[in-house]
Amino acid sequence: MRLLSEDGGPAGPSLVYPDLAAEVSRREAAGSPRWVWAAADEAYPWLLDRGAPRLARCHDVKLVEGLLLGHEGRHRRPRSLGAAWARLEGRPEPEDPPESGADDQPVLFAADRHRLPPDADPLTALVAVHAAQQRRIAGSGHPERMRLLCAAESAGALAAVEMGRDGLPWSARVHDDLLTGLLGPRPAGGARPAVLGDLALRIQDALGAPVNPDSPAQVLPAFARAGVHLASTRSHELRGVEHPAAALLLRYKELSRIHAAHGWAWREAWVRDGRFRPEYVVGGVVSGRWATRGGGALQIPRLLRSAVVADPGHRLVVADAGQLEPRVLAAMSGDVGLARAAGEGDLYAALARDAFAGDRPRAKIGLLAAMYGQTSGEAGQLLAVMRRRFPAALALVESAARTGEAGGVVRSRLGRTSPAPSADRFRDDTADPDDGASPDRRAARSWGRFTRNFVIQASAADWALAMLAALRRRLAGIGPEPRLVFFQHDEVIVHTPAELAGLVADAVTAAGDEARRLVFGPVRVLFPLQTHVVECYADAK
């Protein structure tokens, strides 16, 4: 262990303790130090396994390095402690190691994991890299925002470890009942469940030929022989087909997805001791959204949410931020009209009253067209209305699109930066090849649509991370029992004793408002969190 000064440099000699976890516990009880380590997903489990308490704050060097590299236009460079230290020392950068998983042994310092050479002292390298990161944050242009982003990202790393350990309450009995009702009894030996087998036979009968419904190479010719020509077996294409096999195949695909992604085999792999324990990846998506290393935690089907059941005497406090990205656009752009609409509970309804003669569906289409760059059909006409009525909001996203088309980068509110386009730019699969534009021009427009939405989606991730960090701190103030057990994009679930549910709901509301002020300042835009206190996740919607 080594104490650090305000600028990140060493404030004294290295300190050795026979029981490091006990010393961490002592210092945590005496205040709220910020712990600096190479990667929270490795160091934090090591401490928790040895009896250390949940920590208030940390600085995750790997995550912060990723943010700073992106801000400096070096997205694809390695992020490990060893790579960051090599850049400081003018040495060749080692490639990042494979991401660790739940079955890997937690370690505090491991040269092979952090790609440090044998002659490097891990603690010395960590101190040097941390100090360099502090200097880079100070020189980032908006150091207060970047500092907040790094702190929120690091707090997210703590929360991710804790949520993976605590797990989301999961009822195997309810899950079995749901699967049996949908698929039939559990088959032996990896065979198709009875309902899927029956659907496969009915699809064959409807098409008049043997066909494997899992094989597009067989399905497409079978439909063609029946007079139905499809470009793919994607659901949106099948929904427009009147042939009876199409409805059967849609149902087969839906149930097959549940069987593969959240069936009996999934539960054996991911649910232990009545808890679903995913492996979250903080900042796993370039926009700042999280990902998982497996388990599908960010895509729990509505059909299976009945299996998420609180323990006896407990409740689930489920909160999600409604219409988050349009509110972010209003807050970032300062558009007076859009901000006025976003100051109400239902933004789309307010928008409809202001600009679309009370037609809420058309107002929603128009706003989504603005954020995602849709220009065809009705969306294009409504986009013109948006441009006239909300010029500042449209100017923000259209400027971001032009920057992307020109090969530039854009940033979120706190400074998360889009990657520059490379040789593998996003392909524009929806473009009309006969529109007269060259392939390069179509690719540039596609990248422009990406940057257009990046500024909104990444800023929404900024808010969500700040909210998560604020909520985690507020829950610790209530006591040890309320536990964050789920987080996805704009939704959180807290598992809490029933008698504390009211306090937890208040903490959620306060955390959302704190995040609004921290990220966007004194804007009048509301970021309401719809909060439900329930025993079962399915009852929250």
C-alpha cells in the first residue's frame, strides 16, 4: 500500500501489512479514501473474499485509461496497467490480456494479467500511471467533467462486482413453471422441447416439405417454392407475410430464443443459490453502456420476469428513467421548446400539444427521427416539423452527424468520445445502392448517423452512471441491507427489507436528481424515475 498526494504522486514510502484486508477495513471506517488499483474487477473481489467491507470510492486505472485514450483519439490502444506504464516509459505496448471471468482466481497484483514486464514493480508502476492520468484529466479541456466521468465509471466498477456477488433473486420453481408452460417438459439429452418439436412439424406441413426451422438455407427455398420470396428469415420480414408457415415460424423463433438464451441449461450455468449472478462489463459498449460476459443480464425477456421474486420479508424497488434520451437531448441542446416539453411527465404528450396537433404517436416518430437521422417516409416529413419548431435541438444532432460524416469525433456531456471511423466503418445496409451516392459516401452517411446518436446515447450513459454512483452511496447510508442487484442502461433494481422500501424509493428519486445536476447543471429538464415497490419484477410494468 502507498499513500498518494492530491496530484496523484506518492505521499510517503510503501507500507506493508500482514493483513491488507484488515488495514483496508480500518481506513475505510476512518473515512472514505479513494482506492487506486489496476482493475476493480480483479482487486475488489480479492478484498471482499478476505473480509474487507464494501468500499466507498475507487479509481480504476484500466477503465480510466480507456476513457482518456478515447478522449485523445487513441481508442484502439491497449488499456492495461502494463500498457499504460509502457507508454510512459517509451517501451513497446503489450496487448491487453483476455477479459477475466467469474471462475478466474481474484488477484490483487498479477504481472501476467496486467502485462507488466518482470523488471517492473507493480506498485511503482501503478503510482506512476495514476499520477500521469491525473495530469491528463487536468489537461482534458473540461477537467471537472472528465473527473466526474472517471469517478462515475470507477464507481460503476464497484457496483458491478457487488451486483455479481449479490445476484438478482431468481425462483427456480417459477422459472420451471414458465418454461414448462411455454416449451413443455424439459427434454432429455439436449433434444428439442415438445412445443418446439410440434411447431417444427407444423411448419413442415404448412410448407409441404421437410425443413429445419433453425436453418435459413432450408427455410428460404421452402418459402420460395410456396410462392413467398424472402430476403431473410428475420422477424420483421416474416410479420409481413400472410402464409400460415410465417406465423408458425415467428412463434418457433420466439420460443427457441427463450430456450437457448434463458432455458434450463442457462439456469444451470448462471443461477446459483437462488440468485442470477451475471458478469457485468462496465463500459462494454463504446457509448458507455454496459455489457455482460454471458448470461444475458441486459436482456431478460418480459415473459421470464415473473421468476425474479424478492426473498420473504423483502421487496424489489424497480426504477427506470422514462424517455431518457429525448430528455438528454433537451438538456444538452438548451432548446427552449424541447426543454419546456421535457419539464413535464410525458414528454411526447407535451411535444404533441406544442407541435403536432395533439398527435402523440407522430410526435414520438418525429423526435426519434431527429435523434436517429431517419429521413424516409413520414419520418422525413415530421423531421422537417422538428427542425422548424426545435431548431437548437436539431442543430446539435445535425452538427454531430456532419462531424461524423467528415471523419471527426464527438463527445458526450462528460467527455466520453466516439471512435474515429476506420477502414471497417459501419456499413449502411439500409441505403439504396441506386441513390447515386458512392460506397464511400454511403459509409460516411452511416457513420454520421452513428455520431448523431452517440452524443445523446453516451450522455444518457453519463447520467445513468452518475445516478448509479449516487444511489449506491445513498443506499450505504440507509444500512447494509438494501442491495443494488440489477442495472441496465436506464433501469435499476434494489433488493431491500420491506420496511426500508420507502427510504430506498426516496433514495432512488434523490439519486436521479443529483445526477441531473452533476451532469447537466441547473437545467429545467426533468429526469423522472418511475419507481415501483413490488415482490415480483413482472409486477413493475
